[in-house]
Amino acid sequence: MAAITAAMVGELRAKTDAPMMECKRALTEADGDMDKAEDILRVKLGSKASKASSRITAEGVVATYIAGGVGALVEVNCETDFVTKNDEFIALANAVAKLVAEKNPADLAALSALSLDGKTVEEQRATLIGRIGENMSIRRFTRFETTAKLASYLHGTRIGVMVEFEGADEQIGKDVAMHVAAMKPVSLSSDQVPVELIEKERSIAAQKAAEDALKAQAEGKAPQSPEIVAKRVDGSVQKFLKEVSLLNQAFVKNDKQTVEQMLKAANTSAKAFTMYVVGEGIEKKQDDFAAEVAAQVAAAKQA
């Protein structure tokens, strides 16, 4: 009987994306023969599991779960939009969201090691990859635990929002979550907007002011004083802060008032929110169909 080392198990897992224990069992059954062990796993998990882990997962779904003052928002990714409609894939995302809320894992590694229906989350993921034939990944999660209230909103399955709020009217919380999905603020208030975004906006405003100064000079107009230019730049930044902070945005259901004004009128306050947009920040593979056809035609001519 060949000795099954951790390196062998790791190599087989990299090839098949199968769970560690399944890899070890397959290697044991194959007496250490890597190719035979891979065949054994493909029989168990499906022939499409091999190499799935190297493929980009830019599609997917957002799932939410709320129970009292505990809630979770999770993004689970796959390769194609087709799989986002698969019942098993959706069920996995919903189960993971519930697990995050109930077990409070520290990070994705801890989440992957949690038990789910008799297996670990990682084993369930790998098994589903084998059945469906697409790579899948749990990309991120946010957990809320509060003495206040929670509300969530899903725009289809691609945009998910969770809001922490205080107030008697549950609908207000849902309205705020819907507003966030529609207007996509980057922070709750203007003083919470990330510094790098503010500096980027300031740089753009300064460049615009410089271009305007050159244009005025070319037209023979007197240049604006540095003080006026500085005020213009500050004005542009302040306008940007109002546009990207939730409380300062015009409320989607009534643009005559800001979200902050709407909340105050309803004796409600928003404390925090998280929004996930599926695939945000992931570089998708761009398939050039015309180029692919041309390459096939060229190859046929050379044959």
C-alpha cells in the first residue's frame, strides 16, 4: 500500500477541486496512482469538476437572512448567469446566509469549515461544482447583530442591501434598503465617505478649473483669483459628498426631501447599511466570438 502524503492530496485537490477527505479516499483506493484517483473522483463528483477552480466567477447571487436583530448578507459567485437560476445553487446561497447569521464565522475560511447538512460548507460547494460543472465561490459576507431593527431588499438576485435602523415603521427600513439599491450611496453620511474618493473628486475638480482657466485665457478673459478657484473646487467636492452619502440623497419615493428629512419625519434613524452588487470589481472574461470563428476558419484552411 502506497503512502498517501499531504502533498499528494493537495495536488489532487488542485486538479479536481474536490474536498480534501474525498481526495485522500480516492488516492487510497487508487493506491497512490494520481490519474486513477482523478478518475475515481470524476465518477463520484462528475467529469466537469476538473479544473473548475481556475475559472472566473463573476456572476452569482446575493442572499439575505434576518432573524430578530441578527442578519447576514452573502454573495456567492458562479461562472454564468444560467447557474444563478439553478435551485441547488440558490439553496446553497440561502443556507450560507443563514449559517453566517447563526454561527458568526470570523472569515471565509471559518465559514467554509462550518457544518452544513452533514458536510462542511466547502465540501457542499465542491460537490455542487461536480454536479453542475461550473466553478463557484463564496466571495464575501457581512453579519449584523443589533438591538435595533434590520431590513433587507433584493433587486432580483444581483443587488442585495441590508439596513440597520431604529423606528416603529418596518416599511421605512425596507424603503431605505430599496433606495440604497437604486441610488448606490457609498456611505451613510458625508463625513464617512472614504478619503481616497474625496481626494479623487478634488483632483478632478481642480483639473476642470485649470482647463476652464486656460479656455478663459485663450478667449482673452481675466483669470479668476486663486481664492475663487479654491471655492469652486470645494463646491464641487461638497456637491459630490451630497450625491454619494445616503442621508443627503434625494429620497427615491419623494425627491422633494432628502433621506434624512424623510427619516426624521417618520421618527426613524438609519444606523448602518451594506450593499452587495454581484461581480462588482471582478474582471470578467470577454469572449470575442468573431475572433474565435476567424481563428477556427484559419485553422481549417491550414489542415
